[in-house]
Amino acid sequence: MIMTQTTAGSCLCGTVKFQISGEFESFFLCHCKRCRKDTGSAHAANLFSSTATVIWVSGHDSIQTYQVPETRHEKSFCTKCGSALPSVQLKGALVVVPAGSIDSAIDIRPSAHICFASRAEWDISLENIPQVDGLPG
């Protein structure tokens, strides 16, 4: 008997809860300008699957999806707290899940930095920056 992996996730305010049924095939850290705008950060961290399904446990009516006109780039988010949420793209052929929205452990590590040449000019040599557990004092 083959067990299907189930991954749980939610938004920041807890309104939207979901489960991903199936395996992730890749995990990319994307540095393109659109992903940086989506996240307000150095890169997006997204898991991808062509076989998984999204099960909305709660809050489905609080999800909105924005697609950049004339592109395939889209982002789903909670309308109450703004948290990034999974989206089903390419006419149902691809599930894209923001890694930060996952509540359970995942067994896949990032596959690659993509669109790396587009990274922010300040996103260099970050391993040399001090690391602080908690907020700076």
C-alpha cells in the first residue's frame, strides 16, 4: 500500500487552512523581480508539484488570486492578513505552494536558486552578516 504524503498549512491569521495531498517535485528560491515584489524579500521560496492536490480545510472564501496581466505569474493570498497561499496554475497542471505557508515538516530541500542574475544588489555575501536568535537587543 502506497501512502500519499499530506502536508498541512495555513495563513498568518489562521482563517485559511489547507492540506496538500501528494509529493513535491521541486523547491525553488526565485530571485526574479516579480517574486521579490510578491514577498517583499530577497526571493520567493516555492514548492512545486504536477501531481499534488490542494484541499481547502477552511477560509476558501478569504482567498484572492492576482495574476500579472499578460504573464503566467500569479499569487494567491489571504484577504484578511495578506499571507501568501498555494495556487493552482497552468489550468490545474501545477500546484505552487509558498514554503512559508507550510505548518508541517517537509522533506525536500531547495533544488536551486533561480533567476539568480536578477537578484537584488544587496543580496550578496549574506553569510557574513551576524546571526541573532530572536530580536536584536
